[in-house]
Amino acid sequence: MSAFEPTEATSCVQVVVRVRPMNDKEQKGNTLPVVTASTEKKEVTVIRGAGNRQQRTTYNFDDVLTSFSTQQEVFDTTIAPNILDVLEGFECTMFAYGQTGTGKTHTMEGDLSSENNRGVIPRAAHAIFERLKTEQYVESSVSASYLEIYNEELADLLVDDGKDVKLQICEDTRPRGKGIFVHNLSETIVTSAEDVLRLMQKAQERRRVGETKMNKQSSRSHCLFTLKVHSRKKVDDSGSIMECTGKLHLVDLAGSECAKTAGSENAQKERERKNINQSLLTLGRVISALREGHVQRIPYRDSKLTRLLQESLGGKCKTVIIATISPSVLAVDETLSTLNYAQAAHGIQNKPVATSYLKIGDAERKRPESASNAHSTGTS
Ligand code: ADP
Ligand code: MG
């Protein structure tokens, strides 16, 4: 079976890590990268500390993308194989998780004005419309919605007065009903990938205006872009038609550093941090529970994000998490925290490599391989 053929209706979570290149600040600081990544081995190694306090931790993931990986490679490795599933009526979700400034928005949206640098959302839209052009499809309709979750409040990014419309998560439990949906969220019909680009450009503009007006940072909100694809296609020469509706959710999560950076902060910042904390931790728990098959005890209702994505996270959905990290020593603690989160979703224990040392008196002993984990500092 090729990667583009729809697969069985099972729940599966693919975890991918992307390392971004050093930025100007990191380069000027003349710091050496502390992260090495190998696409071939699907492995990321982080070095923390120096000299005899150095600890090296190696993680394995489903895929690893390096600072040299192109936007096309990122798309091909993550959601591209699921585009056909969406056209077959499945729900697929991709999340970008990581510290602010590590490339979540670059990965999901990218530079909309440059074809080479476009991110996953415009590429997914392009792939869907290309596929729908093939002759087996006799009819199709695609709609887009774009939702922002800020402080557990919902806003529509596709309408000008989106902040003023009261959006509400509802559930339609009738057989063949709508399931979980957002009451009052607009769905805009799109007929080409260019339509999607235009919508996203307007949404970016609205977010910029909102940020200035409300003194908030985009890194504090989750953005959920959804393409709903309804299609009718010929299944054989007898004229039989198959009709289905699939959904693709592409989510740019709030910066994960907020999940723990407490300290002196005003009431607004504290509320933001608590809400982000709650939703990212709940997302992590939901994904771990799904991976371990604890279908009866999945805490979807503990945050708006997971409640909304309840149907797209469990059951017959495909989920991809891309964890974005910086290669710099300046971000090493955040990097380890992101990789640990991703690892928990991946469900595989990390494999620390035995180059961390315990210093006992003047003697230096090589640390036993099994004794260290990503949290330990390797100091005595
Ligand atoms: P986040 O959304 O995680 O806060 P951004 O996507 O805004 O981070 O990225 C921060 C900056 O780094 C942006 O200027 C972005 O263009 C750049 N950047 C991020 N990832 C990459 C990458 N893989 N290649 C080149 N530039 C990148
Ligand atoms: Mg961003």
C-alpha cells in the first residue's frame, strides 16, 4: 500500500521534531548549538552542561526534521500522507507544540507570500484542491474556519467582528448529527488554494490588530484552522457514487514556555499562563491516554481545546504532533521540556547515552546508562 492510500480507521499519533536554524541573536551570542538531529536515525541529542557535568540525552521519534529541512519536506513528512484520508471522510489533526520563537507558526503558516516558504496549511489546501481536480470526483465543496482560543475564550478569525460574536462549543448527539461544533463560528466556502491564502492573510491582519488593541501576544493563544471537505466520487464504472465529509485541523498552539514560567506577573498574565498550562497539559494527557488505549478515561472536557478536538483526537482520527525546538544553549531547558512532552506523547522511553558523568569527590565516574533520564542533571 502506498503512503497515499487511506489506512484503516484506527487511532494513531505520529510525533515529529523540527529543529530550527540558529537565529541572529543566537548567532551573535556566538554560542554553539547544543542540539544535534538526524533525519536518517530519527534521533535528537541534547547536550546540557559542560565539562564533567555534561549530560547528553538522546530521544527517538517517528521522524526528525533538521534546520536544513525544507517546508516541502516538513509537509511531506507530516500531514501529506493523510490528505487522502481527509478526502475519504476521516478527521486528521496536526499540532505544532513548542516554546515561542521556535517555529510553530513558520511550520503551520510559513511565509504566505513566498511559494517555497509556505507552511503546512497552504500546502495542505493546495494538495486537497489538486486531488479534487482528478476526474473521479464529480462534486466537491470545501469550507474553512479559523478559531482562536485565548484565555479559554473563542474568537472567529475569519470575520471582522469576530471578537464580538459569542461562540459556544455545542454537541449534537443525534445519529448522523454534527457531533461537537462551535455555534456561530463562520465557515467560508473556498474554491482554490489561493482562496485559502487570502483568508489566512486577512486572519493574520486581524490578529495583529487584535494584539495591539487588547495588549496581548499571539504566542498566548491557540489557533485552529479547519478545512472541511465534502466530496462525491465515482467508485467504479457502474456509476456508483461515494459521498463523504472529512476534516483537517491544523493547530498552532500557544507557546509552551507559559506552561511553567511563573513569577512576578500581573493578573492578566497569570490568567493566560494558567489557561495555557491547563490546556497544554490536558492535551498531553489526552494524547498519552489515547496512545495507551485508555479510551474510557480520556479527559477531553478539561480544556476547550481538547473538548473541541474530542472527535478528531480519538477513534478514527490521525494525529500528528510536530514539536519545534531551538538548537541554542540559551533555550536548552525549554528544549528538554518540549522533547519530554513530545516523548510522553510518543510513548517511548528516552534512551540517555552514557556520556554523562557523576562527580564523586575527585573521581569521575561514567554514569550507568540506565540511571539517567532527561530530567536528571548529571550532577552529584
Ligand atoms: P513561534 O510561532 O513558535 O513563536 P515563529 O514561527 O514565529 O515561532 O518563528 C520565529 C522566527 O524564526 C520567525 O522569524 C521565523 O521565520 C523563524 N523560523 C522559525 N523556524 C524556522 C526555520 N525552520 N527556518 C527558518 N526560519 C525559521
Ligand atoms: Mg507563533
